[in-house]
Amino acid sequence: MPDVSLVLSLSLAVLAAFLLGLIAQRLGLPVILGYLVAGIAIGPLNPVLQVDQHDVQVLAEIGVMFLLFAVGAEFSLRELRRLGRIVVLGGIGQIALTMCVGPVVGRFLGLTFTQGVLLGALVALSSTVVVIKVLMTRGELQALHGRIAVGILILQDIAVVPMVVMLPALAVGGENLAFDLVLLVGKAAAVCLGAYFIGARVAHWLLTHIAHGESRELLILSVVAIALGTAFLTQFVGLSLAFGAFLAGLVMAESEFRTQVVAEIVPLRDLFASLFFVSVGMLFDPVWLFNNLGAVGFTVAGAVLGKVTILVILLLMLRVPAHAAVCAALSLGQVGEFSFVLAQVSVGAGALPDSIFNLVISTALISIFLTPFLLLLEPLLLRVLRALPLIGRRFAEPDMAPYWEGLFREHAVICGFGRVGRELADALDLRNIHYVVVEYNPLTVRELREKGVPVVYGDAGSPAVLEHARLEEASLLAVLVHDDVAAELAVRHARILNPALDIIARAGSQESIQRLRAAGASDVVQPEFEAGVEVIQHVFQRYDIHGDELELLVGERRSLFYRHWESS
């Protein structure tokens, strides 16, 4: 009879991940927490379910490889240059300083100096999945602090690779440590050069021939073969599987097939990555957490407070506005998923004791859970910082009062100066129509003021901010912010301030059309639908449908769409 233990272990792991991930999603928590709890539920402590831990860990190793392959495939040197000085210096400084703080925390946990440095590296990494999810929920992914946070996350993901290669060897030590590190770096450099000069050409040739054959199955198999083959090659020369997978992804990032490769690998990455988190949960010991609550609490406090403090100081030194610096730091305060990868590699290499693995997982679980609540503390934290002597003025809000002389009447007010806001402003300039901008991004405010554009700093959803734009004397308000909640508040407050005001609002989703109408918007525009209308016009013109007929068709389509969502 064939051995079905692997199939049984895989089935139970996937089923548990699905059920607990679904529950976490329904509760508004990161699905990673559900996967980790699923691992705990089917782990060794469960007397009923007998899941082979080794089988799940083998699948988890594949998950780690696909995770790092995807990071490499979605990254290129051109993108690194685009990250900018703030992200590069802030991200590198945060990792380095957190590693320096590691030995201080490690001393209270009975670790050696080098083990403390490795612990600092583990907690220096934040969760890309959790941060992006939280920022998207708050509508802040495109805000200044959102872009800074995502940039630092990308840099942290890249930093995982040299950490995986070098830090475990550094922590293990030995009489020939310097020689071993030099040898390790030499091997990594040789493999990188070989991959660049040989792998890139071979992979490009292979993918070109497969692409011409138009076989999706062969394309997936070739991508997986390149990822796994490179990973096992690096392991053969004494480096890690994860490093090889990242290297293979990096080769793919420079090819014209990058977009399709990423699209094909994402389902595999997500499946095996979820199994990785399940395997981490299976290794976690809740009894150990209960018996070591003091050490866990101390590490969580040290990790969160340390990272937030370091990031705030670094970002302020890089001249990031105080609000953006505090929000970016709070969003990156947790310990992330790649910390599990590095912890597993370090414990497996004997660089850290087994107890540290439980400590890292416990710290990550609690800090991930706290992330949404940390961002709610931003107003309170800013008030506390403003009250501090000497440095409090660095956290003062920019002046919201209008600075232009002779306020004009019957002007337009533009809330949100993104791409649509800029296009509207350019059009108004061409017709010499005066306008005032309301913007929450301090860098954009500074840029507009330098150009002499009337601008009010603040949240468009605040009535106090809208009053500074003199809405009672305006003739039109364009609410173009990306956050639907802020847009609805802006429309509602503006309608109270000026019942006769003509209000045009941008709806980020179809569901928000009705809410914006109910709040008092005169007209609502949904960008995705309007883009579809533009495509329809171009298509009909190709079929010689012009003039009144085309205008009638488009008008009916537009009327049906907005009437449906306004009445639903």
C-alpha cells in the first residue's frame, strides 16, 4: 500500500490554513495570523490529529524558496535607484541600528554578543503583507508615509538575502570565522557572476523558445525548474537554498518575461508560503509562551519601541515631515514574516538556541496583532512629542492658515492634488480660473507654495481645514482624494458650509457613489467606469459610429451606470 502520509499532512495543513485564514479575515486580522494559529492547531500538541511535521517542513522549505524567488523577480536595480535617498538611508540605518540594540536586549535573555546581533537582525524586519494590508484599509498607501513605509519594506526584503547568507555563520563563530566569511562571500560573488553571465543568457534563450510555443504549462515548469535548480546549485556550493532562489528571481527581473513570470509564480508562492506559516505555527509552543510571558513582553516592547524610535529619529534627520515620519514608523513597528525565515535558518545552523525561535514567533504574533492599533496612537504620540522641551517644535503642524493676500471670490477648491487634481489645476490655469488646493501631503504643500499656488495644509475631511479654503465664497469644490471615507466627510461638511456649492466628487469604488450622493455631491465620477467609457468611444469610432449617435449611446450607458449605483 502506498505511503499516504505526505498527502494526508498536505491536506490537513491546507484545510486548517484555509479555515483559520478565513476566520482571521472575517475578524479583520491579517490572514498570516490565521495560518500560524492553524499550525498550532494541528501541531504536536494536538492529541487527535497526527500530522507529520517533517512533511510540512519540506513543503515549507519550498515556500521559502518561492517567497524569495518572487522578491527577486519583482525587484531590479533600476527600481532600487528609484527608491530614493530617504528610503535607502532610512532603511539601511534602521536595520543597522536595530542590530546594534539587539545585544542589549540579548544580554537580558542570556545570549552572547553575536547572538544578540542576530536577534536584532530578526526583529529589524517588518511584515510587508501586514503593513500594505493595513495602509490599504486606511486609504494611506499612496500618502507620503505610505510610500516611505513600502519603500523601506522593499529594502528590508532585499536585506534578507545577505542576512540569510552571512549572519548564521557570524553567530556560530569559530576559530576560522574571518576565513569562513571571506570564503562565503567569495562563493556568493562567484555564483552571482555565474548567474549573471550564464544564467541570464540561458534563461532568456529558454524562455524565448517556450514563449514562441505558447504553452503555459511549459512556461510554469521552466520557471519552477530555474528557481529550484538555482537554489539547489547554491546549496551544493555551501550557500542557502533561499539565496539561490532569490538569485534566480533576480535573473528573471532583468528579462522581458518578468511580468508573466511573476504572474505565473504568484499562485505557487502564495500556496507554499501559507504552508510555511503553518509549519512555523506547528513549531510554536503555547506552553512555552505561558511560561515565558515576561521575556516575551520585554522583547515585544523592546522591538516595537526600539524600531519606532529609531525610524522616527532617522526620518526626521532626513527631513521627512513629522506626521509622515511618525506614521511610517508606527506602521513598521511589528516583526514580520521574513523574520521566521531567518529564525528558522539560524536555529537550523545552530546559531541560536531553540528557545529563541519560540521567542521570535511569539514577538511577531503579538506585534502583528498590535499594528492596526499602533497607528491609532499617532495623534496622541504627536501631542506628546510636541510637548517635549527643545525638540517639540520639530513635531509642530505646518501652518494651516491661508498665506495668500486678497482672497478671490467664486473660486474653485481642489481637495487632493494627485494626478487628477494636477490635470484639473492645469486646465483651470489655461482659462485663468482661480483655485485653492487642499492637500494633506506636506511635501506637495511645500512644492505648491514655492510655485505661488494658494494651498491649505490639512485633511479635507476636517471642517476646520475646509473653512480656511473659504468654501462659503467658492463656486465649485472638486473632492479628488483617494480615501472614500475622507471624501464623504469632505462632501458632507462642504454642503453644510455652503448649501449652494457645486460639488464634484471622485468615487474610489462603485459602492461609494451612493454614499457621496447622499452626503451632498452634485456629481460623482468613478474613474474606472469613465476609463471604460473612453474605450467604448474609441471602439465605436472605429466602426464609424460618430456624432449624435455615439453621444446618445455613451450618454445612456453613463446614465444607467450612475443611476444603478445611486439607487442600489
